[in-house]
Amino acid sequence: MKYVLLYNAVFLVFFFSCKKETKPTAETIIDQSVVATEKQPTVTWSPYDESEDIVATQKLKTKRMHLKLINSKVRDKNAIWEALAGELDYFGEKEYNRLSALILEKDIPTLQQQIKDGKLTYEALTKFFVYRIRKYESDNATGLNAVIALNPNVIEEARALDRKDKSAIDVYSVYGMPILLKDNINYRALPTTAGAIALSDNQTNNAFIVNKLLEKNALILGKANLSEWAYYMCADCPVGYSAIGGQTLNPYGRMLFEPGGSSSGSGVAVATNYCVAAVGTETSGSIVSPSSQNAVVGFKPSVGLLSRTGIVPISNTLDTAGPMTKNVVDAAILFSAMLGKDVMDSESKLAGGDFVGATLHAKIQGVRIGVIKELLQDSLYNRAVSQLQIAGATIINVVPKKRELKGFLTLLNMDMKSALPAYVSSQGAAGLPIKNVEDVVTFNKEDEGIRMPYGQELLEGIVADKTTEQKLESIKAALKTAGKSYFEEVFKEDRLQVLLSINNYHSGYGAVANYPMLTVPMGFTPEGEPKGLTFIASTFADVNLLKFAYIYEQASKERKIPEAYTVSQ
């Protein structure tokens, strides 16, 4: 009998020791009680009569919210997820709800740790986002038009990563993270349209920053909608509209609040948890504006830190890409993943330092932060300043002297006039119907109601602008001087490390001075519209933005998921 007991004891020790050492796999973590055993019903989107919704927008105070259409007239929404629909045949609402607790609002380190612990897989994470996009975008009551296209290979790519050993994966990495790209950023698996019909067949090679992401095994989930031509097409028209993608809508006030532009789809998609993170681009306010309007973090870095090769341009002087995320740590992770010296971009510089580590170990005691005195009338801004002061910052009230930014539109006009042909010839697809801005204007006039429902005043202004190269260089120099003077007087006089603004209030100055900006959710108006606290730093002092914004974020925690897009809906 004692031998039997001894045998049993040895067996149990052996059994549990083996069980403890077994690495979790995709199969071991699936909760069989929630996996659909029958094929799920087909989910499709159908057009609807938009007239009632459009009429309602005409009553809004904000003129730019007076819409003429909502959904694209040239694209069937079902085409977004059509190629991936088969992957969701046995992915149902119960599995979606189970995964929601693991995924919604979680930062990259948390997601990576859950995958390493066997609670989640890259495949399940990716399927969740595809399912969620289809769930809301197929319903005309909830659709936001934030996504233009999905990568048809993304779930298979996620499976391939699941087959690899995950033990050495850094949780502070983009490895396996599904990321959306603003649709003016080249990606070989999908056309790069800038929202314009003229570029609907623009099948390209990868942008430099996309290659950087792929080198680190990020998953490109798809393309986000945007203001067509990065909002340099029509004057005072709705932000977030493009002929290809339709009208992007704000999830915090659908058809009530502006979504911000021009990286509208990127901001809305991140806010609504359609992806882990997104990449936007900015010339002046195009990352900061939609980020603040959608209660997400948006980081516009100093020009030169991220390559512009393979991005449909407005201005080679001012353009930059940047991360848009739900939190500051993820912004640091995504930003770091895209860094690299690009010999094709004359402004490109090799950035050194550990941006993620600096963010996580930030301290603010004694840091001198400038507060713009007139903005203290805003109650949310006032509260944010108090929170930073309590955290240990030294608050300095400042009154910057306003400068005129004369010739700003001329700079954009003349830069785009030369930059677009250069992009088309060197980075665009062969056989495009346009070669320059004049071609775009002519192309759009062939079907004005579909291709340019809000007109194309800005594009026509580019064609009409005859500014000489010598005059342009003079304008650029004067603008840079005005922008730098605006900031440098207070930065130097008061020995500031950062200056605080609201939303994209100071994006024009930041653009011409090449001062980086980072916005963090700071709360909501009584009507429920998000606002952002925007940190501004000196050129190439980008790390200060991440450090001090992270401390503010941890103290305030104002980021909230849009109520209509929680898992219970």
C-alpha cells in the first residue's frame, strides 16, 4: 500500500511540475463556452436616406458642421471588411464581449503582457478590432466613417506572429500591435488615396516609417479616413470629409461635434478602440486638432525626427507624421518604433535616447511650466494647471506677444505646387490620372458633385499663386522668425521647459517655428465635447513633452471611452 501511495505522490508532483512549465498556446486560452460553434450570420451595410440627418446639421452653430453628405458616394462600405469576413465566420458576440474586458482601453504593455501570459493572442486581438469596426460601421446609427480600408492579410499575419516564441518580446514594443495609418501614408497592401478619387488606384511601395514599423513586426490593420488632401482642398468646409471615405464623425457627439482634422479618422478610430494606435500627419494642427477633439493623445514631433518619404505632401517645410494613441506611453512606443535616419528626406535626423524609458521615469518637481494667462479663463485648463502644480511643477504665468503669420497660405501653396509632382513621380503609382495640382483641379471638375461637393478653393488658389522662389524663401524666413520669437521670448525669459496650450490653439506658431506639440485629454465641456491640454516644447526637446504629459495624464486620468461605443452597446 505504501508503494501505491508513494507512486501516486510522485505522479502528482510530476504532473503539476509539467503542467506549470507548459507554455500557453492559442488553443489553451480559448474559452470554449464563448466560441461560436455555428457559422455566424452575414453582416452587411446598406445605404440609407441621409436627408433627415443632413437637415439636422444645418441647425448647428458651427458652420463647418453643415454637411452635404455623410457616406461616400463612390465606395460601398462592405468593401472595407469584405476580404476578412470569412475570418469572422465563427467569431461571435460572446467571444467579442469576453475579449472586450482584455482589450478595450488597455495600453500596449498591458496587451503584450496578456499575450505573454496566454490570456490573449495576436490573432484574437486583431479579429476583435476587425469585428468591432464591422459591428459599428455596418450600422447607420453608429457608423463614424473612420476607416477607409482594412489590410486583407492582417489576420494571417497575426497568426504567423502567434506561431513564434513570445517569451523574449518586449512589452514596450509594437510587435503584433494592430495599427491604422492615415490614408496619405504609403502601404504596399492598400492604395494610398489621401481621400481623393484621383488617387484611388495609387498602389505604392511602403513609406519609410511603415517599413520601420514592419521591421518591428507591427501589424498594419488598415487605412484611416482623413480630410481630403489633408484639408488643403476646400475652404471652411467640414473637417474629416473625403470623397473616398465620406464624412468622419465624432463619437462623443455624432453629427454634433467636429471630428477635428485632417487626421480625423486616426483620432476617431483610436477614441473608439478600432485599433491599438494610429499614425497621423500634421502640417499645422492636423494631429493635435483631431486628438483633442476625440479625447486621445496626439504627438506632433519636431520636423526631421520622422521621415516624410512615402507620404502624400502639402509642405516639405512643415509636414511630419506622428503617433495618435489612447495614452502617453503608447505614444512614446509608437514614436520610437518609427524613428530612423532617411537619406531620401533632406530634413531627416537620427534621434538618440530612450523615449519610452524617459517617459516612464519622468519627474516634474521644480520643472518650470509656462501657463498662458488668458487661457486660465477656461475652467478645464485652470484645473489642469492646478493638477500639475500639485504634482510638483513650478507654474509661471506668461503673456506671449502675438505675431502675424503673414504669407502662411503662400508657403503652403508653393510647397504643395512643387511637392505633389515630386511625390507622384518618385513615390506614387505609375499611370495615375494626375501629375500635379493643375491636373487634380481639372480632374475634379469632370464630376463636381461627386469629386468636389464642397468646392476646391484652396487647390485653385495653388494653381493661381505665382509667387517667385525668391519671394517664397523670404516668406519662409519671416514666418520662422515670427513663430520662434513668439515662443522664445517666454521660453528664455522665464526659463521654461514646456508651455501649456489648449487643443490646437497655437499650432500655427508651432508649425512655422518647428516646435513640437503633444496633446492629452483634459476633460469635457458641459455639452460633452472633449478638450485637450497641449504641451509645447522647443525644437528637438520632444522628450520633455512625453515626460511631463505622462505625469499630467497619471494625475488627471481624463481619458474616457465614448459612451455609445462601450461593450454594452
